[in-house]
Amino acid sequence: MPNALLRPYESAWGHCVATPGRDRAFMAFLNECATELLRA
């Protein structure tokens, strides 16, 4: 996939960090990444 980026997120929750409301910092990170993607 050309121009793809891997943006790891360190969390004690592992893959469960994506559970809505579990980690506010992750949700902010995810929103920031999605916004950047949609602006491209």
C-alpha cells in the first residue's frame, strides 16, 4: 500500500484500548489520525 503509515499506540489495555470510552487519549489519537486521513 503506497504511502501507508503505521501509527502504533502504546497502552496497558492492548487491543482492548479501542473499546469506546476506555482511554480518552486513544480516542483523541484515533480522531486525529482519521481527520488527517480524510483531509489527504
